[in-house]
Amino acid sequence: LLLVALVAYLGVLLYQTRHSRRPRTRDTVVQAPWLSSVLLMLGGLLILVLAGHLLLGAAVDVASDLGLSERIIGLTLIGVGTSLPCLATSLIAALRGQREIAVGNVIGSNLFNLLGVLGFTALVAPSPLSVSPNALDFDLPVMLGVVALCLPVFYSGYRVTRAEGLVFLGLYLVYGLHVVSFTFGMPLANKLEQLMLYYVLPALVAFLLFTSLQAWRRQHKRESQ
């Protein structure tokens, strides 16, 4: 089902690309020959596979020595390590002015991970993949909350500002701190939950409503002119 959903999503993207009325801008940069581009892409993918294999083995060894569970390994070391190429790609695209690629890279990577990676892994694994109850009780609601948080941010002027990026980065740091403190049984985990629930989230909702209202006013003023 996950793989079928991925194929359907890619089909919709292909259909939208072929029937889009948006004018296409041609890149003025001199393009390299297609054969060398394909070889570079394959070489980069090979390096990523080898680096991912080394990263997984090293992260499991380090986490095992620290007494961390597989869930914590995947959420922290593996999650961050495998996302570094995505970070590098989006950063380079943003610095070059190709900002739609930067945002699309993040969204596409998450969709492919959830549908393609998880679906293919479940398909070839000798036994069904296990899901931690802690992931269902905490990590999955956090992920869904972040998705809901992205909607007003993306629709507020169709851009992500530095302030909003700082908010996202701060939320991830708090999430990582909560995961570590909860794993080691530190009382900081409960304090972070209360802080986020009673103070940070209401302030964040007010901030998003304010920025969304400002973006709507700017858009309405621009259309009226």
C-alpha cells in the first residue's frame, strides 16, 4: 500500500508537470554532458550507500555502548546522519537562489522515506517491522503536529522566513532534548512536556496566527492594487 501510494503520488506530479501553465525558466548555467551527469549521480549514490552502511554500524555500536534503544538510535543518530545529505542539498539550492528546490527536497525526502523506504523495507524484510509503543504515544503525534504547523507557515506569503526557520530549529532541539532526557529517566522530560504544552505551544499558535494575518493582509493589499 505504501509503495502504491508513492507511485500514485509520482504519477500526479508527472501529470501536473506536463499540464502546468506556469512558465518555465531556463537556466543560464552551462549544462554538463548528460553522460557525465549520470555518472556523477551514480557515483554520488554509491558513496551515499557506502557512507550510510558505515554510519549505521558505527551508530549502533556507539548507542549500544551507551545503553540506548534502537528507537533512540533511529530518532537521533541515524535520523540526523541520513538527513545530512538532504540538508546539504537544500542549503546549496537556497544559496544559489533555487529556493523551490530547497523546500521540495525536504518534502520529497520525507514522502519518499515514509512511502518508499518504509514500504520497500517492509516488503523485503523477513518479518514484519515492529513499531515502538513510545513512538505511537509521542513521536507520531509530534510528527503530525509538525505537519500541521507547516501548513500556516507555508501558506503565510508562500515563504519560510528566518524567524520561522529559527522556530523550527528550536522545536527540534527541544524534541531531541526530550528524547534524551526521557531515555535516561531524567525529570527534565516532564518539565519539558509541561513547558511545551502550557507555554510554548500557545505562544507558537499566537505567533503563527499573527504572521498568517500579516501575510493575508499583504496579499489582499497587493491584489487590490
